[in-house]
Amino acid sequence: MTRPFDLDRIGGRSALDRLIDEVLGAGDEARRMFEEGRATVAVKPDRSPVTAADKRVEERLSAHLLRAFPTCGFLGEETGSREGSDAHLSFVLDPIDGTRAFMRGLSTWSVLLALLEDEVPVLGIAYLPAEQDLYVAVAGQGAHANGRPLRVSQVSALEECSISHGAIAQFHTDRSTDALLALGTRTHSQRGLTDFDGYRRLLQGRIDAVVDPAITIWDVAPAAILVREAGGTFTDMDGVETLRGRGAIASNGLVHAPLVELFARSRETT
């Protein structure tokens, strides 16, 4: 587990409960849009899609955070950043993680929110509205899914691992396609579980690691604290404990070192 975080710094347990309720409410509003097929889509300058649901969730949660935690900073995927008077604390929001899944009617999209203390995640909330699946972690207090404690797997041999990986094109961009192919021969099974769904399966102990070569801070900030509080390890692909490095590797901790070594060696030989 990470160094404990004192919830009194943001108003205590009651403030956290209200925040969770707000995430649930925003997510359920997006779910209604999802079920009704109201996925009006625009394309951002980076060519990624954005829907009316992305914008609505960010608008609603951003407003709540400003009211409830006015001293904290904020970074949202759709609206950017604002500074708070407390330079140490800031919220990071991905209003719809898995917009492409949302657009195609897949249920694995989620609302992701994290609180960072000096760039380190100390609170993480991930809600999958279409499956009504809620994940919450506070540093020093463990990770929970729908109120039940989470624990990563105990598989210790890479050859016995089940691995989730990000988009194949991202490994090409990262110059680590050789390492991706090596996973196919050195691990037991490999699945392209999209977005937070891969981290969710890791938290449930159903897979043993996630390799994500192209991420942004709002993609993985909640996953990082959730994985760490469930007994796992979260680093970038070079083994550094940062949210702003080269991609991400999350694991049960027991197989982390060989995965980092595999991807580090791949780039050295490219």
C-alpha cells in the first residue's frame, strides 16, 4: 500500500461519499444517453472522438469539484486545467474512458476520477455505468469493488500469466512490437481488454498484468492507486513510478520486473 492519505484534507468521509454519489449520478446520466443511442460525435484535433456524454459528464463533475473542493486544482480531458490555491492537491478526470466503446454499444466504458497529491494518486474512483460496477481506493485504506475488498492474483511465473494489452498500433508507435510478440510466447494468454476494463480484471485477480504503451494521466490515475491498494505494482514501461512516463505496466507485483525488462530490452534493440 501507499502512504496513507488523510481524508480530512478534503472534508472527511462524508465529502468522499458525496463525491462518489456525484460520480454515480453523472455516470448514470451518461448511461441513459448510451442506452438511447445519443452518441453525437465530434473529432478533436488529436483525431480522437468526443461525444455529448463526455462533455456532459465533465461539465457536471467539474462544477461539483469546484463547489465542493474549491482549493484543489483540476485537469479534465475535455476542458483542460485550472489551478487551485492548494498547490499540492488536484483532481484528474476522464469523463468517458472508452469513448469508442461507448460509440459502438460496448459496456466497458467508464467514468474515471482521481485525486493527486504532488502528482501521486491518493484517491481513485472508477465507475462502469453500463455494468453498474464501482471501484474506489484511498491511499492506506485498500481498494474496493462495490464495497468488497480487492486483491490482485498471486501468479508468480511469467509463463503462467494472463496479460491484457493496449492497442496494437500503439506498440508500433512505441517501437515495442517485438516485446508484444514475445508476450505471445512467454505468457499463458493475452487479451486486448480495452481501457479501464483491463485494470478491472487485474483488480479482480482474473488477469495478472496490463501493458498499456500509450496513455495520458487521466487514463490511468485512478487505476494506479487502485492497483497499488489492491497489492499490485504500477509503473511506466521503464519501471518508474510515474503517471507521466512511457506508457504503463500494472501487475500483481510478482511478475512486474520481467515485464519491465522485456519492454526495456525491446527498445534497446530497435
